[in-house]
Amino acid sequence: MSTSVCCPSCTAAACRKSRWRSHEERAAHPGMHPFRCPACGDRFLAPVHPQGSGRRWPMWAAVGAAAAVAAILAATVIIAFDEDAPPAADTATTSTSTRAAAEDGDVEAQFRLGRALLAEAGSDARKGEEAGNWLKRAAGAGHTGAMVLLGKRYRSGIGTPQNFELATRWLGEAARAGDPEGMVEFGRLYRSGIGVEPDAVEAYVWFNRAAAAMNMEGVHERDSVALKLNPEDLRRAQALSIDEAELAPAMAEPGTAAPAEPVAPAAGD
């Protein structure tokens, strides 16, 4: 069911309620509920205001307003960040040892520096541009985390011009390199038809591969897409999800042996 909640990543309205991942997640976020954005596919938590709260509604309204403001600020400052983004207290480290390592060509340091600069981009647009440059260097050197951040940033168009072609390029490279988050995000492009033609089979393939890599977002997305596939397409999607080298033995007829290698004739025959 759609609601009036807006997505903090792309600001799309009419987001639908999502499922809790676990009882622990639900217990840890009282007064909140998970939502899924139909535009960009991102999952987020937002406050829920119970009906019939009587005279306590001003307090809940204040809490909800504060949470909404915090969510908007977080969406503006943290663009397509993963959950272990460094805190603001790491700025000194970012500007010294991490920056020095990044300038010396350390790919992981380039990724950390770019990610940290994104956290500061809300107050200084120049840092957003510098963050993009470091992430491009790291992504160009094969860092899949940087590829995912770049792809999500180009998809949302927050802090950089929106470009679905570049979003598809970077998320596709991350997915093909085996990054589980990249697989999920690449599958979402196919599910929603962003930068590519909508293809539920291809979306299932990437969600299925992410689920195989123990990514729970991939599990939920795969099971959701599977409901839209007919049995034939589902079998094809599952076959495409497996590497050809792994699939080949399973496709052999049961009980049949592999053909014997031809034997060269003995001398004099």
C-alpha cells in the first residue's frame, strides 16, 4: 500500500510499506516502519503515527517532525552511503593519513577519502566534486565499493548530474566483479527499467546471485520478482543465475557417462 512518505534518496512520493527483516530490527526501531521506494528501489525507515493517540498527538507530531528533518538532512549529506560510513569525527584522519595514502595510489584509501568527503558535501559543494574524483580513481582501479557509490550517485542525481548510462556502467561493473551490493543495485535497474530495458528475468538473475552471496536485500528482491515470472521464465532465470561451468554437469542425462577420449591406434595397426 502506498503512503505519503517520501524517499530520502530520490524524494519520490507514494513509497510503499516494506517488510521487517527480523524481529530484532523491529524491536530496535519503535515508532518506525520500513518503506520501499518505487522509483529508485531504496529501502528506508520512517516514523509511523498511530491513529487515536488522543491528547498525546502533539508530542508524536514533534517527534515525527524531528525524525523527518533528520532523514532529509541525512539524505542530503550522505548520498548513496553504505551503513559503515565513517563518522564526522574521522575528518582529521581523512585529511591527513588517509589523504596521503590516497595520493600515493592506495585504492582503499581513495575509496575511504571519497566516501568521507561525500559526508561533508552538504556544507561544501566542492567536496562533493572532489569526492567524485576520488571515487572515480578508486573505481577505475577496480574497487567495487567505489563503483557502487558512483552508480547510485549517478542514478539519484543528487550532488551530480543524473546520468542513467553512467549509473548502469558502474553498477554493472560492480555486479559482474562479484560485489553483492552491486548485484542488488544492478538488478534494480532491470526491475525498474532505469538505464536499461525492463527485464524481470535479468533482474531475478542478479538478485539471485546476490542472495547466493548472503545479501538479504537480494533475497527479498529475488522473491518479489519471482512472483511476476511464469514457470518457464523462472526456470530460465534460475539457469542463467548459475555459471555455465557449474551448470554443464547438471545438464547431462542422469546415468550416462561422459564419452571416452578417442584412443590413438597402436603402431602397426
